[in-house]
Amino acid sequence: MQFGGNPDHCTLGGCSAGASSVVLQLTAYGGKDENLFHAAVAESQAFPPIRDVAEMQWTYDALLQKTGCKDLVCMQQLDAVTFQSAVRRFKPPFPGGRGPPLFFWNPTLDFEFIKDYTYNEIKAGHFVDVPTLFGDTTNEGLGFTPTNINTLQRAEQFITDQFPNLNESDYKRIRSVWHGPDNPNYDPRWRNTASDIYGHIRYICPGLNISHAYAASGTAPSWKYRWNVGKALHVEELNSIWHNGSDAASVFMQSYVVSFIRSYNPNRYAISIFPNSRAKYDTYFVSHLLFRNMLTLYPHLKVSSQVPPAFGKRGYLSDLGHVRWWKWETHATFQQQHSRNGGCATRRA
């Protein structure tokens, strides 16, 4: 069976768990390039907790008990409905947590396909060096965070249930960035704090980290965007990409991604829909675009290794001590941002 197209022009793409799979393909076998794809798009890339086989053995043993089986052969012979029913009811907490995590089934470190933890692979430059486009939304974690989180204790327990390896030192760093409401015993805004922390750990920080690695260590161009239109929930820009939006941000978002797939450059064809704007982006460092409501494009912006004179240093510190600079313009909605040192940053407007 043939599907047509150009086998020498394949773009790997995915969102959320699919974007996590994209990242795993980029780092598979230590970043071995077998020429299976030639560019990659990852929207709201998830970095789930990864454990090795020994650390995950208890889940296999517990699943055997849940299915009533004694070995793997027995589970393989179960009908699909029976097996799926057992899996759906299987919601134990991770060791160190109290409640079940949002996502229990995660990749396992097998030292072959996944040779090392994803952050280690990225830091070591073990990734397929192809043009990349990474993106996140502003409120990545809000849709996943329970509405009954209204205290500091509940907020921290929710985070612990997802990432039980966090220790007190980690929480001190987290609290230094997300202070939360003044009242630790009751305030509905603790849900927002918990969602921001969860969204940054699972989605936003990984996106900034990998896009910086590509910009700093790779030879192929890399672009990064943040979607801040509407509620800006997890993968909310997908409606703009797969459907015809009417507002400027949605129209541009669709053409931005399509342009990348066509040419491995999101600006080549996207900017043609704005005849009065000629945005140019440097390809050596990552170009970070911010999408907001009722916006236009920045004209003639170029990212360099130094803070451009036109960019005002805003004292914008991230939770990991890195600095970002940006320029605000009246009626400008697509903000070019540059994270010099990579890592994770939180917005303090």
C-alpha cells in the first residue's frame, strides 16, 4: 500500500502524549538517526516520570493480581474487554504518594530504546538533529488539576502524587517561585498554584529545556512558541491548526505549522498572510513566539546571543535562575522571546 508524498520529506508530529512520543523518537537509541523522519513538531510535549524495570516490577505484579493471572501468558490470552476493564480499575498510587497519579502508565527505562532519562539524553546532545518546532500553552496544567484543591497541603499532595520523588529541597525551590496565596489553610487559588507547578514540571519546562538544547547544540533550526489565546488550556491551539479560525492568532497559528511542515521554516509561508509584516528570526538560537488575542506580528526582530539594544531587560527571573528578555510593542501580539540559558521560566508580569 502506498500513501503518496515525498519519502524524503517526512515530518514527525504529535501533541501531549503524542508529543511525548515525538521526543522519545528524537532521543531513541541515544539519538540514532536512521533517516526515518526529517523534521519534528511537538505540541505540549509531556515529559512523564520514567522508571527502570526494577522500579516498575511492582506494577506488573499488581496487575497480575488485578487480572487474576499468574503469568504474562495468562494476560496475553485474556480477551480485550476483560483486560481493559482490569486496567481501568487499576489505579494505585506511586510509591511515596497517597492518591493515584493522573497518568499511571509511563515509558520504562530499558537502556536500549530509552538508553537514559530524557533530560540526560538531551543534555548530552543525544537527539536526532532535524528542524524542530516545540510549543506549549500558558495554562497547561489547569484542566488536569482537581477543583477541590483549596489549601497548601492539598496542592502539595497533588504534586507529590504525580511526582513522588520530589524532596524537601525541591519543594523549597518550588515555593521560592510559586508562593501561593497568603492563607495556607483555605483559598481556592491554591488550585491555580498547583496547576501552574504541574504544568511547568510536565510540559512547559521540558519544552524550554529541549528547545534550548536544539538551539545550543544542534545544527538544525529550532522554533518555540507559547499559546496564550482564549483560556490557553492544554493543546488548545489544536483547534486553530486543524480547523479554520477567524481571529488573527488562529489564522497565523495554522499557517505557521503548515509552513513548517512544507519548508521546515514556520515563517516562510506563514508571514505572507500579513503583507505589512516581515518578521525575521535568527535560526542559531531558538525563536520563542508568544500568541495572544487580537495581535499582529513583530516586524524585523532578530535573536542573537546577546541582549539586543531594542530589548529591554526586565529582571525576569525563572525558577531555575535563568533570565529572559522581550520587547513589548503596542498592538503587537506575537512576541519574540529568547531564553538564553534554557531551562524553565515562569512569568511574572
